[in-house]
Amino acid sequence: MERDVPMKTIAAALRRERGAAGLSLTEVARRAGIAKSTLSQLESGQGNPSIETLWALSTALNVPFSQLIDPPKPRVQVVRSDEGVAVASAQADYRVVLLAAGQSGTRRDIYRLQVEPGDVRASDPHMPGVTEHVILATGRALVGIAGEPVELRPGDYIAYPGDLPHVFEALEPSTQAVLVSEHT
């Protein structure tokens, strides 16, 4: 069964990454475009951050999104279709489930997307050099650079620069996709 990311995982990751970057609460909050009090609450394990807030923080800290939500993994990992750590969007019926985070020396994360028709999931640019790869599993969707999305059907693949504004809009119920975020 899918589960939400434990706040203690996010709080520890935020403290760890901010410390590693040598940045103050004020500076990270400014770079992420969020209130300092919000960041302070998140670092103390309070709140329920959206995908948008966590992406803004990962960009501000110049780390992959997965570093903020990924708990330690066993040597062999299996994630069943109804399992995984899920994070919901604040702007659309859109959930990401982290399937695999890049290990040391690799720069990619793999997610399962579960999206319903309705509001468009518009993403701000991620850190420089990010490329997103999407393979549509079920449904239909408009995916890609904002203003230039491409309609995908099951089995279709698209790659686009994730460091530009981009969108994902489900056109059918129960749309699912696999997203690979590659960091250079």
C-alpha cells in the first residue's frame, strides 16, 4: 500500500542538505520562495509539504528531489504497484511515488505517476541540467515543455528539458506513467 513520506525523513533530509550546503534557513527559504517559518516547521518535522514545495527546496539546495524523501533501501528492492512513498500535488490530482533514487555516482531518480484529469500539473524549472523522460503506461496525457506539450498514449516515450517550465495533463481517468529524472 502506498504511504505518505514520513515527516521525520523529510525533516532530517532538509537539515542534512541545508547543512551540507552551508546555507541558513533564511537563504534556503529565499531561494525556494517559501516563508522561513515554513522551512523551520518542515525541518522540525511539522507540516505536510506538497510536491511543489519539495521541488522548490530541492532546487534551492541543488539536490535531486529524491534526496528529500528517500528512506534507506535494502540490497534488493521490490516496489509493488500499490506500494511506495507517495507525495501529492497541491495544484492537480497528481501523485508521484519514488521507485528508485540514484545511488552514489548516478544522477537519476525513477517515479511512478498517478494522474487524474482536471487541473494541469505545471512544474517550475528544476535545477540546471535536468532531463525528464516519461513513458506513458495507461490513459492519455499532454506532457512536455509548457506551451509545447505532446499527446502521449500507452507505450509512448518523451524526453524534455526539466530545467524549463513543463506540464503533465491527464486526458483520461487513471492515467499512469513512469518518470525518470536525469541530473547532469
